[in-house]
Amino acid sequence: MKKLKVAIIGSGNIGTDLLIKVMRSPFLECSAFIGRNFHSQGMQKAQTLRVNISADGIDYIKNNPDCCDIVFDATSSASHFEHAPVLADLGKFVIDLTPAKIGSMCVPAVNLKEGLGAKNVNMITCGGQASIPIAYAIGKTQCEVEYVEVVSSIASKSAGPATRINLDEYIHTTEEGVKSFSGAKKTKAILNLNPAIPCINMQTTVMAKVKNPDVEKLKPFLSEIIESVKKYVPGYEIIVGPVIEDGRIFVTARVKGLGDYLPAYAGNLDIINCAAVAMAEEYAKYKS
Amino acid sequence: MKKKVLISDPTLRDGNHAVRHQLKKEQFASYCKAADLAGIPIVEVGHGNGIGASSLQLGESACLDEVLHQTARENLKTSKLGIHMIPGFATIEKDLKKAIEYGVDVIRVASHCTEADITQRHIEFTRKNNKTAYGVLMMSHMASKEILVEQAKKMESYGAQALIIMDSAGFYLPQDVSERILLLTENLTIPVGFHAHNNLGMAIANSVAALEAGAELLDGCARGFGAGAGNAQLEVLVAVLHRLGYETGIDFYKLLDACDLAEKELMPAPPTINSLSIVSGLSGVFSGFMKPVSRIAKDLNLDPRDIFFELGRRKIIAGQEDYIMEVAKDLAQKNGKMA
């Protein structure tokens, strides 16, 4: 099968990790890895992988409109607002890894096919990818989901400058994603950066207030959806729950990464990138 | 000329930890009135973890941020109204803008002691709106003094007008405080402050050590009302400062009246250093973990002391309260109490 060409804009932690994953894909081929500075660590890494690199930012795609069918945007929320209209004009299928939430939200375990109908697919956030499958299972099995809260902890070393500056957007986008997929009346997202050495694995806890919590009803649905997440994120597992603690449903998931660019603790990088690749592969299969 | 020190009073914020964030509107009103009469320069209000922090993770507030900001504003005539904010919990759009609309004066933007760069936008936004911004490094015992300086300088560069280090776990001894404050004052142009906890009975001694090392701002709470073993007891702190010849601008009799009122109206009982809060301090775990650790230990029939030491070993920080369940589950499994 002919591989579909993809470009990656953004040469930070997320973009570089994504590049390694794309290179492993039987359906995708990275035709351009685009940053702003040839000396950045990500660009250096891409060069050693013998990938076509450019420091021209979005202009590279403007000047070479035939370079790709799919564009992954791994820059920042503010940059994606500039990139989105340009890429829409060029007719690219855009997979947005920033919390800009311009496009339609995708969590592969829940709504992968829906993304095919969109031109801009938003991968929400790392915390969203980790929590939404659980929040969705709660929404599907419990009555009157009043409130869902998702708390993620990630290793400080796994959060680059764009992630840090986008913390507010991370929260807003995660809350909106959790709300839309769980049907909860109200949602809240929290993010902790923990500097401990050795680095902590990404962990996400989902807590929910529902009318009559029914953990037995939740369990089989949850196991099923966890299995489908594991298909694209092998290091995803439930480590606590589901249990009822202090009157709320409580579930904790741990995400170990594949250790592609950053070590395995950076499950946050891994889960959003694995989800983005799953979306791109689905699109590639659909186009072939 | 007398030496000056700026007193900030988080009774109505840190104290909220001690009552699972259940302080009510009337309680905010009456203590604000008394603190204002006493001339306390800054009165801090809120959920124990600041604006936007009401949550299942940390405990839900009895009083909405909007209501308590409005109540405090109405009752503070001369005292400045302060709030605490942690990026990652609160955002500019959802929380900070509203607080500014309600007329808060001082915004203390806080992060874990190694993560100052997440406060940049919030400090800058505060300054753009002509409000006072302080940078706060929480759980400061978890970083070396050199790292604290590096992080503090970031906050200063974003526009922070003072830098406060918190001994959130009540872990420090006076020598630890002196070393850190000294290096910070040598390297910053903005005033440095200290926020004590009393787990090891050092809150007043540590506050004095901070002052002698060059700190210009101290936090204290009426009767020490705060998370875990409580904070530096405000009325004791002010008495000591006055004896040492410092000027606080606070009317001592009226302060004592405010603290008597606080004991009567805010707390079931003043904080004490109980056995578990000594363990919490020694383990270097955030004082706000006291309530959830006690609850979960009881539910799972575990020794809460084991939970604290294990949390400390894993270097769990403030905000990671959900990890208590995981640690408790692991301990229960180890003890063979759970299948």
C-alpha cells in the first residue's frame, strides 16, 4: 500500500516524538518536519533520522502545497489559530495537537470514524485522551452525571515551554472535551507538574458525582473501552478502581509511554501522539 | 527608625483547609471586619488552595469564590484583599478575571517550588490590570536554595512584586530558613517573604529566622488556623515582632480581639500539633493532606503514618491528593488486607 504523506509543524517534544511514531507507521510517511530553528534538539534529531526538514514554519507548506496530504500541528494554541485558516485553504486534513480546539474533538477509542468527516481534528489534550475514555464509560453507564473531574499529574521534564505557557488552554479544552464526551453537567480539569527524580509516569484520576453510583455496571463497559485504548496506547492501564470513595466514583489510570523521544515516563506525550497517529492512519486507510 | 515588616494574614484561606473548606459567608464577613479594625495590612481569603480550587480532588468550598470575594471586599476598608492562585487549578478566564472584577488587591500566584514558569501569564495579567502580584513558591523544602533562587528570579522577571517561599509541609528548622532567605534576598531586588507551618513547632522561630535573614513579609494566621498543625500563630508572631522592635502597623489589642473572635467563630478548636501532624511534617508532605489521609486510612483500616511516609518517599506534591488512594491501595495490598 502506498503511504500517505504527512507534514509535522512544531519541532518540540511532541512534534519530535510524533515523527518517530509516524516513521514506524505502515500507512504514513513524513515528507516534511518543520520547525523554526535548525539548531533545536528536535530538528537535530530529525536530521539524524534523514527526514526532510525546514525552518520556515507554515510558509514551507504554503510554498510547497503538494508536500503532504495530512498536517500535524504540534506548535502552540496561539500558532494553530494562525495555521488553521492557511491549511484549510490548502485543503489539508489537519490533526491539531494543541489545545486550540478549532476542529472536531477526537478520542480514537470513542469516536475515531467521526474524525473522517472533518477537515480539522482536534486531539484535545494529553489529559483529555487519558481521562475521556473513562469519563465516557461513566456517562454511558450511570444516570444523572452531575459532575466529572479529571486530575492529571505529569513529570516536569515531560512538559516543554509550549505546554507550560498553554496551561490555561489545556484546562479549558480538557474540561470541554470531558463535558462533551461524558454528558456531565459540569466538569473540571486539573494539572500537576511533579519534578520528582526519577520522573513520575503520567497518571490521570477521574472522579465523578452521579445520582446512584453503580460500579458493577461501570466495570464491564470500562474494561472494554480500556482494551480499545490499549490497541493504540499499549502502556495505558487502570491502577485504582473503579471504586466509590467519599461518595464519588474514583478511577486512576497510568500511562507509560513507548519511550520514543522522551523516556517511558512521558505517557502524556505518548497518549496524545498515539491518538493522533491512530487518527491519521484511519484517514490514510479511508483515502486508499 | 523602627524596622518594618509587612504582615499578610491567610486565616480565611489556609484555615479553610482545617475545616475542609467549609467556611461560610458570615464567617468571612465577621473576621474580615475584625482584621480590618486591627489594621492587618493584607487579609487573604479563599479555598485553602486558592481561587478555582474547589474540587473533589481538594475538597469543595461551602462558599463560592465570587461570594467570598464580594463579602471580603465589603468588609475590608483599609486592609488589602489578597487571594492565592495556582495555575493548573485556576485560569485567567474562569477565575482571575472575576476576582479582579470583585476588587481583589493582591494576587499571590503560586506554583510548586520548581515550576515557576507556569505562573508567567498570570503574574503578567495581574500587573497589566494594575493589581499587586506576588510570586509564591510552595513546598519550598523540596528544592535546593540555588534552585529556589533560579525559580524566584523567573517570577521576578514576570513582574512579581514580592517573592514568598512557603514551608507547606512544616518541615523546616530555623537554619534551613535562614540559608534560603539569605540567598534569595542577595539575589532578588524585590522583597522576600516567608509562610510557616507549625508541624515541628517551629513556625514562630522560623518566621523570626526569616526576618533576621532579610525577609520583609511574613504570613500568620489567627490562633495558627491553617492546614495540618496550622501556621505561624498571628497574635504570637506580632507580639514577638513588637518585642524585637519591628513595626507592623497593627493595633495589638484589636488583633487579640480579632483572634478571640476567630477562635469562637471560625474553628471547632484551634489547631494543635497532634501525632499525625508531626509525621506529616517529618515526611515533608503538604499539610493539606491531613484530612484526606486520615479519612482514607480509616476507610481502609491502615495506619495513616505509613501513608504519610510513603507519600513523602514518592515525593508527592501539593495538588496530587488523588495519589493518596493509590498509595493506600498499595499499602493495603502489601499488608494483605485487600485481595
